[in-house]
Amino acid sequence: MYFRDSDALVLCCTLQQWALDEMEKTMDAYLRAKEDEPGTFSVVISVNKSDVHSTEISMAQVREVANKYKIKHVIETSALNGINVNKVFETVATMALNVISADPCLVDKLERGESILPVTKKCNIM
């Protein structure tokens, strides 16, 4: 997976056990890839299909996994109904900007109108 160069991760799952299991595997892989850069990335969990009422697991179980990985943002979404889809991306973008704003060198560059990213690096949201 291409996690090493990513700046943020949106973990998506449904309220199905297999989806929760896959989300945990993905998060474990992400943490291994980012182990040299602790605290420099943002993670949001998007629980899709909130409009579907037949589920195998509960939101409480998703929040337990979020707590395990210290993920603060768990957002229920429905692409079908357009519920909270924008909120997921707004949240992850805000979190990424907060990481940048915590670095005084990056803030100085931004204030001078300079790029904060090397030419070869892009902002990647996985």
C-alpha cells in the first residue's frame, strides 16, 4: 500500500464485521508505514451506509476500534442520502492543516507565500 507518502487517511467501513476487521488491518499497515513520523498524519473513520438498518455490529464497536487507535473522528455517512460526506473531507483537511499549523517553520513559509511541500510531494489522502 502507498501509505508512506500520505498525509491523511480516511478509513471507510460499513457496520459489518468483515469491514471492521479490514479497517483494523488497514490501520495497522498505516501505522507501520508511518512509524518514523508519529503525529504527522490525520485519520478519520467514515461509517458508510448509515441509511441501512440491518447491521452485524454497532457504532459502539466501531468507536471501540477508534479508541484503540486514538482516532477521535468517527462520522456516520450515507452517499445515497448525501449525509455527512462533505463533513468527512472537511474534517480530515482541517486535521491536516492543524498538523501544519503546529510547525512554526511551515507557518512562516506559508505567511511568506512559499510552498511548504517539496515539488515532488503531493498531499495524499488515502
